[in-house]
Amino acid sequence: MNMSASGKRSWNWSLWTGFLFALAGFFSYTFFAQFPLTRDFPWANLLLFAIGGILLLLGLFRAFGKPKVYRGKILGPILAVLGICMFGFFSYVFFYVLRQVPASTGAPRVGQKAPEFTLSDQDGKDVSLHDLTSKSKAVALIFYRGFW
Amino acid sequence: MRSFQQRVQELESRGIQVVAISVDPPDINRRQRQKLGYTYTFLSDPKAEVIRRYDVLHPGAGPKGTDIARPAEFLVDSSGTIRWVNLTENIAVRARPQQVLEAFEEGKQTVPQ
């Protein structure tokens, strides 16, 4: 295949846009995590991956089905494999790694007394659960991972 | 955490105090709280004693395999009784202020005394 022949073939845009959608799906979770709907289940990311997948597939069909019209016989499979890897890694993290949470079967249940405690607040001042509950109608205790 | 800050006034106006607990030391809590503009209380449990007492320890999940808290939320009423518990199955999915407000309102109805 000589240079002039390859130069005449059209740019396989759907391969590249498909790959960009996959990239967006991979990297955009921190953005979508700001909204409860797209944080609790990664709808937006999966949608981006789906669009990316369709475009990549279309690009592959063009590259291999009409190789005289479209480019991408080499790059197409590479981008597609990268896209699949990103989707696989994203799914692995979201649906497996992030779900490795201890069962906490011994956590206090509704109706039980909350275990009393005294801890230092952000100013180093001791605060007990009793201090907190005696000053308000209810206390929302939010345990979080820390190490920001 | 951010979502609770966004609705902290609404929560506090109903008498619900928001308290965050982690293994982070007080100075980190003070700095982060200031930096991120949080106004509710941050408690420090560096040895994870209270975290263990509530069975919300995530062993080895912190940097260099340190023990940290898993995300978990409890609503405790003024008598010290647990009214609502949220133990997520996904680290990325945390309780929302709306859930706490709803649990609080429900609790008011079911506990007349």
C-alpha cells in the first residue's frame, strides 16, 4: 500500500470519538460522584462507555469492512482493546474493589444504646457522646475513612 | 461529607447535630475543616477505639495498611438510642442528608414519649 493510496482513505472519526468517549467514561467518575444519582450507580460513566463502544465498533466495521474507504485497520483494534481495558478496570474498581467493605455485623442496631465515647474535636477539646446528645434532639454520627 | 455541609443549617435547625469521626488527628481535622469550609464537628479517633466499638473498622484499608473506619452513619436520639443506621456496601456510596432527615422525622412519629 503506497502513500497516495492511504492518503485518499477517509479519516475513521468514529474510532477516535469512540475512544474519547471511553476515556471520558474512565476519568469522569470523580466529577459525577458529586451528584447522588450518578454516584450511587455510575450511570453516566456506563453511558459514556456504551457510546464509546458503539462508535468503536462502527469504526472497526468501517476499517475492516471498507478498508479502501476508511483507515484504522491497525489503530482500530488498538483503540478498541484500550477501550475494553478501561471499561474492565472501571467495572472492576466500582463493582468489586469499592464493595470490599467489612460486614460490620456487630455494629449497634436500631433501638440499642449507642456506645458512649469521648474523643478530641478539631481544637483538641474532649467531646463525649453524652455532651452531644444532651445538647440536641439527635446526633448524626458520620464515620468516614479519613486520610484526606 | 460535602452534602452534609450543604444542608447543615437545615439539619441543625431541626435539632440534628452532625459529627464526623475518623482516625485523623485533630490538627488534620482542623486544617481540612477550614480548607473545605466545614462547620460541623470533627472528632478524632486515632487508635480507632470508638470505631472498633461501633464495629465499623476497615482493617488495613488505610495508607500502608493502617486500620481506618469504613463509611457508616448512625442517628442517635437525645436518650442515646440508635434511631437509624446506614452501613453502605460500596465505599463510594454514602448516606445523604435527606436520609437522615427522613429517619429523624420517622423517629419523631414512632417515639411519642
